[in-house]
Amino acid sequence: MLREKVIGFIGAGSMAEAMISGIVASKIIPAKNVVVSNRSNEERLIELENKYGIRGVTKANLNMKELDIIVLAMKPKDIEVALASLKDELQPKQLLLSVLAGITTGYMEDGLNPGQPVIRVMPNTSSMIGESATAISAGKHVGMDHIVDTKVILETIGRVYSIEEEQMDVFTGVAGSGPAYFYYLMEHMEKTAKEAGLDEEVTRDVVAQTILGAAKMLQEKQEEPASLRKKVTSPNGTTAAGLDALSENGGGKAISAAIKGAAERSKEISAEKEKELVLQ
């Protein structure tokens, strides 16, 4: 039963805090069963202890044997050292969740004992407000019980999607980098509205509410985006004029290019990181 398990975070940065916040708020695991560690920043550990009622310990004092689930949330460059130190301490039953960008399950499995269950996790920045679109990819030795527990944990910070690991790059292009595309769009909507004389504070709220409303329509109506677009587009109307301008200025192509560009860079980063780690 998940509620009886102990989860430990190796790394105490913003992503670890986002997950801790969701877990504690949801009460799927008691706060006393949540442990967070780092190398030596005791001030940060005390901060998290006081804020969430969890346990903070330095890496040297972390009791690995009590952990059922271990979340690797350190910097990706530290993965080789982390795997080397974990290998002799891990038990076969312990599940590893990795939120380290660009590090594959295969690389982690090669650095651990045979049969160690590993799941790669890709949240996005909206996890900080419980609205992440998070992908998970299971390693070779992961069972259905591991996947169920992982989904329950990650659903505390948003929605969870199981995908094949080779799809991680395009997922990164869509969801990992996706919030930035919308912020960029919002920047230009704000700028144009303010230049036309709309109040700055009103503009920001209007832009945010418009995008929020469109997203909710898509989720709740469960219609294709193209169908919803056609419903709000009257022939020769204002929306049609705006969409024509978008098309003429390459709006659709730009969005596709952004996703493909981010996905390609994700693939390159993964290759670069694993090459660097092998050469170290």
C-alpha cells in the first residue's frame, strides 16, 4: 500500500519541492514518510522540513534501507557519481524515479545492479502549481505495481502520461518546452493590446483568462482543436481575419518548427550528456 511506503528525494531543488508539496498536500503518503537529502546544504533541508513537516537529512546520514521509492532529483551531471554510490546500497525491491533531463533508463540500468526498476519522469514547470503535464517511461525491470504507484505520486502535481522512451524528445518539444511557447504568445498579445491603449493590468488578466478558457474548452468539450476553431470563426468576421493574418505570417509553421526544434535539441542533449558521462 502506497500510504505505508517511504519516499526519499536525493536532491532538494525546485522540482523535488514541487513533488514534495503535492505529495504532502494530497496525503497519499504521510509527511513523516517523506525524506529529502542533499550533500551539505542543511539550511535548505531545514527550510523544507519546516515548510512541509517532512524529514531532511544530509546525504551522508540518509538511511537508504528504509526507502521504498527513491527520486533522483540532483543535477544531471552528478548522475554517474550518484549511481556508483547507490549501486551497493540499493535493494532489488526499491524503485528509482529519475527526473534528470536527458538521462535514459538504459544508462541508469547499466550503472546499477541487474534487475533494478527505474522509471524516467519528465514533468514541466507547471508542476509548481499542480498543473504539470508529466510523461513517464518505464525501464526494463518495472512492474505494473511500480507504474501504478508512480502515477499516483505524480498525479499530485498534474496529469500523467505513459509513453515509450523514444517519444520523450517530442514530448519535451510539446509539453516540456510548451509553457514557454504560450508565454511568448502572451507577451505579444499583451504588447499589441497595450500599444492599442488597453490598460496593462487588464491586458495581462484578459490574455491569461483567454488562454485558460480555451484550454478548459478543449479539455471539457473533448472536441478536436480544429472543430472548436471553426465554431468560433464566422466567415469574413474578426476571428477569420486574425486567423488569415496568422497563416499569412507563418503562425502554424512556426509552432510546428518550435516543437521539432525543441525535440531535436532534446535528442542532442541526451546524446551529449551520455557521451560526457562515458568520458568522465
